[in-house]
Amino acid sequence: MATRATTANTRSRRRDTRREIQEIALRHFLERGYEAASLREIAEELGVTHAALYYHFKSKEDILVSVAEGLGGPIDELIAWGEQQPPTLRTRQELLTRYSETLTAAAPLFRLMQENQSALRKLSIGQTLNDRVAALARLIYLPEAPLEAQVRASSALMTVHFGAFSLYALPGEAEEKRKALLDLGLELLAAAHTGGR
């Protein structure tokens, strides 16, 4: 019995350490830029040796990929849900609303991707995030609609997506800004379905 409890505690500490590494690393990536941040500085702030950090993650890319996987899981679930729904305005509104809520947690990652495009271009994570947004876009767009309606539907998604990390520096509460972006996105989506009337 004691062995199982010890094993469970050890796993829990490892998960906590991994999560702490992810949080510190993401902050370093955002403050210093991905290329300038170092594993040594992350290990120092965490209070562990470089070797101890290496036990959990072999590289900065490994840390970034693990962060993206954790934040991307809810988006993957949303896409899977959307693929099972009828392509109606109501479904698209629900997709946009839930995506807006999901982006609250993922905003730092998307901001990092936006601000470090050249450094991250060669990493696979950029393509993974792009694939998620493209899959969501396919569910929101109106492929048979006139061009103007397609532009509105596309703009609805981009308003919510890019707004999540581009408005962080503006004054105001984060939730207030999220709701304002979502309201605009939902208006654009409704206009796409009604032909702008």
C-alpha cells in the first residue's frame, strides 16, 4: 500500500514540476522572445539543475510543444464536436462562442507564436496550430455562399482569433474585451447567414 502511495506522490510531483517548467518557460518566451530565453535561466528560476530540467524536457521546443498540446486539447475537442453537428448558424455560433472561451487560456501561446514568427517558423508547432485554426475555419465558413458572405464568416473567426492576443495591451478587463470581440464575431456570422441584411 505504501509503495502505491509513494508512486502516486512521485507522479504527482513530476506533473507539478512539468507544469511549473511550462509556466516559467512560457513567461520567459513571452518576456525575452523564444530565441533569447534559455533553459539555464528557466532551471535557475525553478531552483533546479539543468540536468533536472533535462529530465523533464530535452529542449525549449519540447517545452513549447507540451504547452501547445495542453492548450490545444480543448480546441481539438471542439473541432471533433463541430464535425458531428449540422452546418447551421446555431452550430457556427456555438463553435465561435466556445472557441472564444477556449482562447482565454491559449492566448499567451498564440501571442508567443505571433510575436516570434521567424524564430518558430521552422518548428512543427506552428503548423499544428495552423492546422487547428484551419479545421475550425472549415466548420465556420460558408462554402456555397456568395463571396461577401464567406468574407463575413471568415472575418467572424479572425476577429475572435486574432483579437484574443492582439488586444491584450489595451486597457480594460480581459473578459470584457473577449465578450466585445465575440459579440462582433457573432454579428458578422449572423450577417453572413442573412446576406448582410
